[in-house]
Amino acid sequence: MSSFKGFPQDFFIFFDQLASNNNRSWFNDNKARYQESVVNPISEFIVCMAPRLKEISDHFVADPAPHGGSMFRIYRDVRFAKNKAPYKTNAGVHFRHEAGKNAHAPGYYVHLANDGLFFGGGIWAPPAPQLNIIRDFIADNARSWGRIANATKVREVGGIKGESLQRPPRGFDAEHIHIEDLKRKSFYVMTEAEPSAALKPGFIDDVTAAFRRATPLNRFITSALKLPF
């Protein structure tokens, strides 16, 4: 199995400096550095994660291509944003389900930023039809959901999380045992770490353990959506 030695020191230095120089002129002057310190290491990480991901499931994609693959683009969509800074100051990797086309698909995720790391799995902000299918599946399979949500390894990292509605969603019993989860608009289990963790060879093992921790949740979500796992 491929090994990953950790991200280079300049990975986080680059993003720290980008935060203070978030403009096209600085980025263009540092484009070769971005390729060497950010893009290439992320591509290597994805390649090394591929066999580990395959041991979990054959249906999640590990694509090291810098454009259109598992790596998120550094360019921000500023069309409707008040903040017009053109570049993200963090890196993200989404190993999404093969049936998905975007970040809203079930998957495993790694977030790398100077203010902290998080990595795990689940589904972020699915469209309303898919969200309601997942909610129905939770309501109809309360015991199975409870086993996932209350598992020791899940509770150790803070449980299942996700932005929530203030009130119960329409059509769901406000007294349901899992009503707080039924209010959620996303469902994920994430492990947090300091940025320094990503510089170490053991980081890939930490990520693999976090993915395995989130796997019962992803299996539940894919079952709800009638996707293979």
C-alpha cells in the first residue's frame, strides 16, 4: 500500500501568505510554488488514499487530477459574494460517491487550513428531495440510526453534526426520538486536528481511521438514497 510522508511545511505557509495577499498578481507570481507545495502533495495524498478507500468501499472516487478530480478548486465563486477575494485560503479533498456530481453527494472529506483540520464523512447540504429521503429513512429506522449516532467512536468526536433547522421539518413528529437529527440539513462525522498533524507521516493513518469511523453513517445514507455501498 502506498505511503504518504505528510504535507510539506510550505503547504500552510503558502495559505498563510495567500490570506494576506489574496489577489491575482501575488497568486500568479507564486503559481509554480502553489503547484509544488499544494497541488502536487494533495495529488500524492489522493493517490495514497485510493487503496485505503477501496478497502472501505468500491464506490467512492479517489481522482488525483488537479482539475475535475477529488481536489477542490482554489478559485472562489465570487459572483454573488460580498467578499470578492478570488482565492480560498484552505484546501479541500472530497472523495465523493461515484453516483454524485458535486460537493452535495455522500462522501469522505478532508479539510486543510491554518486554523485547523477536519476529516471524516457524510453528506453536506443535499438538495431537498434527497434530504427528505434521508429524514424519512431516519424516522423509519430509528433503532439503526440510534446505534450509529450513539456509537462510542462517533461520540468521541462529538457525534453526528450538521447545520439544523430551528423547528422540526414539516411532516415529521416533533416528539420523535431523533427529532434533533431530523432537523439537520447536513449529516457528517468529523475528526478535528491541529495543522501540524498534516505534516507527519501518520496523518494518512489518522484520516483512514476517521473515514472508518464515519463509514456506518455513509452506509446508512447510501442505503437511504438506494446507492451501492
